Amino acid sequence: MTDPRILIVDDDAELQGLLVRLLGQEGWEVHSALTVKEGERLLALHRPPVVLLDVMLADANGLDVCRRWRAQQPDLGILMVSARGDPMDKVLGLEVGADDYLAKPFEKRELVARVRALLRRHRPAEPVPSAGPVTEIVFDGLVIDLIRREASVDGRVVMLTGIEYKLLLALARAPGQPQSREALNGAAQVGSYRPLDRTVDVQVGRLRRKLSSASPGREWISTVRSEGYVFSPPGAASSPSAAVNVPSTL
């Protein structure tokens, strides 16, 4: 089995060298680029599951790059790093598609913990025997495929990130029951590490917009004041129509 691959795109050569050594010590295969052009070449060549992307790059705006890469590769784990540590900068990074956001200067152990969490979250799904049944959770027009780890509305796949899929799955397993932000954060993040309090709000917001865009006129997720969020299938008050061998952790 090959080592997990990580791509660093940062125009600070000194910092990049430190990060390559730090992450390489964890046994990870690390590639680095000083420009977005080189980063895109390495991204296509090595297909890393996780990218560390600087916000302020010499040849491009990191936020624009994040938005483009997210659209091209929904499963890519993106950790944005930036000297901009204002909470609104972090929220903006999450809004354009980042999975996590880390302000410079940062503690080495925190960076490693965040990268490790992203690698776990974006690891390939375990192979499923071909003879096994396809496992789905089905609502009115919405199908959550537990084998492919994807969702579709009226037969059209909704492009979700790894964390958005996990949030949808956590909500859909308990339709009509409010889920707290803490519970959703625990369902979406692997292990005890929690990157950012606002992450759940931002990611649920993106998930809601994607589902609404895929099914105009239907709202699948509602906000419950002082509690969190609830999955409310349009016109349905019962449990999903199909849930075969649904694993408790994905």
C-alpha cells in the first residue's frame, strides 16, 4: 500500500521546506509547488487526497484556486493556510470549498493533527464484494448510496465533499429528529479533533444549497433554533423506504 500523498502549494520556499520535512517525518509522501501552475501539474500527476493551499500566492488567489479545485475534485481534502487569521477570513475559506483553515503562524502538532484528520476523512472507501447488495437510504427523489458514498436527486448525482456526505448521512439516519451541532460535528469529524466551531454551520449551509439547487422547490434540511438542524424530507414524516445493512460508522 502506498503512503498517503500530500501536496503543498505555498510560495514561501522556506516554510514549504519545513512543511515537507515535518509531514515527511509522519511517513507521508509529500510533493510541493511554489506556484499554482506547478501545483496543478502535480495534482494531476499524483492525485493526492489532501492539499495544503496558501491563500496569498504570487501567481493566483488561493481562494479562487480552492473554489476551482473543489468543483473539479469534490473528494479532495483542502486545508487552507494563511497569515489572515480573522474569523471571517476562515469562514470565507470554508465557504469557497476548503475543508479546514489554519492561520499562520501555527503549531506543528496542530498542523499534523489537521492533516491526519483530513487523510482519514478522505481515505478511499473499503472495497465491497461484488456479490453484496447495493445499500441505499431512499427518500422522495433523494438516494444516498452507502457503497458509492454519494447522493443523487431524481437520478442526478449531487457533487458533495466528504464532510458534506457525512453530514447528510448523519441527518438522514434520523429524519424529523433535531441534531445538535456538536453531534453533527462528531459525526463528520474522525477522532477527537475538531477544527473550527463554525465548520458545521458553513458545511450544512453548503449542503442545503446543493440539495436545493438539485431539487428546486424542495427543502431537505431545516434549522432548529437553539438546537441545530433537522432532516425533513419533503412531504414525508416516516422513516426511509430502504436501509439495508446500514453501517453505523462511515
